[in-house]
Amino acid sequence: MWNWFFRQTFTIHLSDGRNEPMRHKSGENFNEMSLPSVAIVILNWNGKKHLEKFLSSVVASSYPNKEVIVADNASTDDSIDFLKCHYPQVRIIQNEANEGFAKGYNEALRQIESDYYVLLNSDVEVCIGWIESVISLMESDKTIAACQPKILSYDQRDSFEYAGACGGWIDRFGYPFSRGRVFDVCEKDFGQYDKAEQCFWGSGAALFVRSDIYHELGGLDEYFFAHQEEIDLCWRMQRAGYKIFVQPLSVVYHVGGGTLPRGDHKKVYLNFRNNHIMLAKNLPFFSACWKIPFRFFLDMIAAYKGLLFGNFSYWLAIAKAHFAFFRWLIFTKKRKSVFPRRKVEMGGWYNGLLIWDYFVQKRRTFREIVGNK
């Protein structure tokens, strides 16, 4: 039944061109109740302009057994009035305050019953078959806990987008990168990463997760507020014996930088602070004892380089992140106990040092660094 359904669906969708924006298709006769339920949850904060532009493509998604939900983080614009007027079919969950990406999603998802959640940014345009191909993959392997689509740039539609590209990886010292994006270099998409495969983390811009596993592992770490909380969640999922995948048959276009643009002082602070917290939570104890101090050393090289070029705010953000990490370590530390059910080799783990490859050896693309993956 499942294989037949998805073969038929893919034949319909791919013949229309899977890299085109979603258009509603009438006359499809699916048995909704035989399919897993999917809740598409968009976290919104003062994002009316994005809802106006992109929500229609999400609502028109062809997957039958879906619900579209907007979780509003106490917006002060007229997002709620816009939704009530133009999208009465969309469920609205109103959080009492804007407490960030992590807590905003946790609060909303506690109120939603569904087999799968899709954490979807408001500035994402979805494409034909974007749900079907991911759910087909995840249903074929129950050990896949999370999966992301291929994420292309909305403004440069032939290029990968910064936030996840075609599946997240991480090096041995905690530097994240992606198939198609290394630091600020985003590759053009020539189909070079069009194979569904295991990765280390999926992007929070468009992330499919099994709801039971999400709640079992405590969801996103609310202390993170925003940035790298999805990497931490995916790491914990793998420590629990599950896999993370990317499915390039599913394509979305992401604007990116809607809340905090790259280089913003607060974004730098959160990225450095959260990255160290993530390492402390998930690395084996003895690995953490030497890798985190080494990371501090590398961070300070980057900070003083910024200072040398007159970027005092960058230096200050990293220094504040280090102090905040120690504050967390002393007063707040929570190392979640996760006991593996089965042995699963972590995907997307690079044993090298990314900054050496990138800055010293001048390797700029994923395949130049990792090889033919």
C-alpha cells in the first residue's frame, strides 16, 4: 500500500517538475486516514510579511493527512488578525511571550497530537511533493528520527541556502557545516548531493521529526533560546540510537536571516555559547575535557582577528559567550541521560578540523573537504 501510494505520488509530482513552487492539485483521491498524520508547525514572531508571501504554498501542500499550525511567539504586529481573516483553516497557538525558537516550539508542540511534526520557518516556500518524499523515507526506516529536505536559496534559486543546505555535518571539534555550504560559501546546486543519506543534523528551517521521539528526548533545549538547538537535538537523537537523514527529493526555498542576520552581535554570542554547551552535553566526558579548552583557544584566535580588523563587537560577543558558558556549567548544567536502544553509527561526522581545511588549505566546498559523499 505504502510503496504503491508513493510511487504514484512521485510519478505525478516529478512529471510536473519538483523544483517548482507548490500548486494545488485537484482530483487526487487518497485515503487520508491510512497515512501518518503530519503537523506543519510554523513559529511566528512579527512575521506577517513572510506569512503573506509563503503560507499559501504550505496550505496548498498535496499531502492529505496534514494540519497547518502557526505558533505565534507573542507578535506585536497584526499577524494574528491576518491569519484569522485570510487563513481561517490554519490553527493558531498563541504563546504568552517570545521566549525564543526552542521554548516557542516546545510550548506549541505539547499541544499538538500528530505522528510527525514539521518545524518550518515562516520564510520558506515549499515545492511539489515536499512532504510525501520525506514521509515515505521515514516510514521505510523506523530508526530515522528526523529528516530535512534540500534547502535552496529563495533569492538565488540555483544555490544552496546557508541554513542546512543538503544535510548537516559536524567536525570533531563541533564546527557545523553542510553538504553544499561550508562557513559562508554556498555552492550552486548541480544535483551533486541528490542522494538521500544519513547526516549529523537537520536544519531547523525545515525539519521533520517523529513526535514520540521528540517528546521522549525532551524536545529542544530551551536554554539555547535560538541557534544550534536543532543540532543538539539531532545529536541526542543519535546518542539514543536513531538516525538523521536528508531527502533531496523534497525541495524548499528559504529566505534566511529573517530574525537575526549573519554577523549580528547576538547571533554570534548565541552561536558560540550554544556550541560549547552542546559539546559539554553530548561529548564523552574525557573528550569534552580537552576539546572544549582547545575550542576556546581557537575561538580567541578568531576573536582577536576580528579585533585586529576593528570588529570590537565580534570580539565582545565571543568573550561574553565564554563567560556565559562557564555560568551555565556552574549553575545550570543539565547533561541529559540518554541510553542507546541500539547501536547506530553516527552519520555526518568529520574527523578532521574544518577551520584548518578551510582557512589554511583553502578548501571551500564540501567535497573538497570530506570527499565524494
